[in-house]
Amino acid sequence: MTSSPDLLALAVDIACEAGELAHRRRSEGVAIAATKSALADIVTEADREVENLIRERLRAERPDDGFLGEESGPERGSSEFTWVVDPIDGTVNYAYGIPAYAVSVAVVAGEPDPRTWEARAGAVYAPAIGELFTAARGHGAHLAGVPLHVNDEIGPAGALMATGFGYDPDTHAQDLARLGRAMPLARDIRRIGAASLDLAYVAAGRLDAYFERGLQPWDHAAAGLVVAEAGGRIGGFAGAPAGRTMTIAASSELFDRIERAIEH
Ligand code: LIP
């Protein structure tokens, strides 16, 4: 049985090496390699190179584990573990030179399906900002070794909330209407552009809440554990796990209020 702290140590080592590669490539200039689900959904050569580095490191260190990466898709393993990886979360920020991007490396037990997996360890490394958020199941969430906890007390001005919008322009009207229904709960809104950092900031108390429709498993696998280990609640509507339909992260009381405001 491999312990969650042991798995986290490997996730951290790989995420940091991968993040330094991403940061180096950014300084050398970024090339768009292709578009994916929509014109705005881009992948850079660095996304692919960074995911390849992560994949090779895991093949060497954990050859029996499965892998699910944003750029290379699913690869079933023979062990109980699957690594769920976003090589550069916040790809559009990365392409534009905005430093809010992160390498997200998580390891889960069971099928790599957010509805059923048990997240065991996660590392979210933002190399341009120099911050590493970590969590091991049952061992808390940390930033630079300091324990994290979500904000349980929301001030009279309301909650500082983050959200995001999908790449498909046809979904923007619905997303904006949902944001309008959340605004009475908010003091202000942030749109950071990297789900893993949005979630990590909720865990760190830098945001009171975050919600977004359309997230992929690799967007939230690592940082979702960071939120949970920081005493926060992460999930979708009506008790569903975080996923494509909706991801909400906040303290439990605020989660309920946001869910009621945006679910219809
Ligand atoms: C991004 C998320 C972001 C969301 C974008 C995109 P990517 O992930 O981190 O929160 O709004 O639509 O899904 O594509 O940069 O890995």
C-alpha cells in the first residue's frame, strides 16, 4: 500500500520539474500547436512537451499506474492508482504571458472518474508566481508548508467569488445569467482563468468561493483535494461531485447559498 504522503512527494517532485520546463518555454516564446473544442480552446507546444515529461517521469517511477492527461487522454494501468494531469492549466493565460497558470498533478484511487474516484494526493504548482499548493488525503492542505483553511466567516460586504467561462461562445449567455444570479451574494468577482488556481485560492482563503460549469477532471483533480483538505466543500448540484455540469467550492454554509442561487 503506497501512502498518500509518499504519493504527494512524487507529485510535488514531478510538478515542480514540469513547472520549471513550462516557465522556461514561456520565456523562450510560445507557439500555438492547435485548437481543440473551439477556436478559443488552444494547445501550445509547451502543453504537449510538459505532459510528455510528466508521463515519462511517471512511467519510470510508477509503471503500473494509469494516466489521464488533458493532451494525451486515458491510459489504463494495472494498479489501483491513476494520475490525473493538466500540464498547463490556464493555457490561454500562458499563451498571452499572464502568469496565472499552473501544473496540476493528482493521483486518485479507483476509476479516473470524478463521480467515483478517491483523490489521494495533489500538487498545483504556479511557476511564474513561485507557489506550490499541496494536499495528501487525511494530511491537510499546505502552501509552502503552511496549513491552509478556507474562509468560514464571510463579511457583511459579501463573498469574494471567482468564476470562469467555457471556450464555446454558445455557452456564454447561460454562464453570464448564472453569474447574475450569484452577484447578490458577492462583494466582487474575479476571473483568474485557471481553475486549479481558483480552487487553490479558495483553500487558502484568498477567495471565499468559486464556481464554474464545464470543468474537466484534470482541471480540478488536484486542487479539489486541496479545498477538501483545507476544510472546504467542493461539489456540484444536489450532492453531485465536482464535474462538467458544475463545480462549486466554498465553506459549507456559503456553498449552500451559492448552490441555491445558481442551480436553476
Ligand atoms: C481552463 C480552466 C479555466 C476555464 C477555461 C479552461 P485549460 O483550463 O482552468 O478555469 O475557465 O475554460 O477550461 O484549458 O487552461 O487547461
